[in-house]
Amino acid sequence: MPLLIQNRRIERPGSTVDLFARYPHLQENARVFRSKPVVDVDPKCLLYIQQREFAATTPADNSVAVLGSDDATTCHLVLVRHTGSGAACLAHCDGSSTWSEVPLIVKAVTSLSKDPAKEGRLELHLVGGFDDESKMSHKLSLNLLSAFQRQKEDIHLETCCITGLRSVIFSLSLLAAMLARGPCSNGCHVSAFILDVLVM
């Protein structure tokens, strides 16, 4: 099924410039995203995702409250989250296996969201890349969008802070999926789902 923006199917963009021209609210969402304050996280609750890795969890996990990653320059941080179950998967994608990674990311979230009482939708958040001379970031941005369009599930693009909207190279990018629940067993308290970028 399609990749959706504001509940409407999108066609594959020819460039990120084209995407942001067709959906200007994505630029405002990216600006808001970049302006969010840094949130301190207890490392005991954090599962760090390195390049070419992904991990999924749910709010019922007593050990992991936050999935996090950083150092995405040409790489992209990809978060898929089910709004009903709270299941989330964070991936640090470098373009080496985009076409095989995306179905695994989606499957990780849907397999953790099987409870029919937990209605919701899949939401996609993309952060990373910059306007590099070799256009590696641009290619990865477009490949990720295309790969998500090929999935059978409806996936709603909510955050798109990629390539053209990230022309300044961040020295550190941190994308964290904080799962809505109370304190984890080791005292870390996370009250909401938050995406953050740390700009130094």
C-alpha cells in the first residue's frame, strides 16, 4: 500500500526538493523537530543502535525505554512506530541494504502489534543526510521513501528531516523513540514518545 502524507497517498518524488515543494508542511515539521530541546536519558534504559543495525521494542519492555542512535551524516535514522501498541523500531541505515532492511523494520513493528484491541497506524520518522557533493544522502533519502512505498501496509510519513532540510552537517544526531509508560525497572522515567535531534 502507499506511503501517506496527511492521509493522502504520495507519488515517488524525483528529488527531495520536489517532495518538500509538494508538501511544504514537512519543512515546518522539520524546523520544529530541529528546535526541540535535548532530553537527558538514563543510559540504563537506552538501547543504542549502531550503523547497519536496527532494534524493536514495546512499552511492555522492562529493560528498554529508549531506542537511540547518533552520528548520522549521510546515513539516515529511521523510526517506525505503531500508534496503538506503541511498538517501535529504530534503524541506522547507510544505504548498503535499504531494500531488504525496510521490510524487516516494518515486520518488526507489525509483529509486535498483533493485539486487535490496540488499533492504530504505522508512522514513519526519517532524520539524516545532508547536501553532500556525491549526492549519497539524496540517493538514500529517495531509496528509503521508495522502499516504504512498496510495503503492503499503509505507512504515514510524519517527520522528514532529511538531506535538503538538513543542509548544515550536525556533529551529532540523536533520534530517540521514548515509549509511553511509567518508570522502567531501573528508575528511568519516560512519559511520552519523543523525537529529538541534538545539534552541537
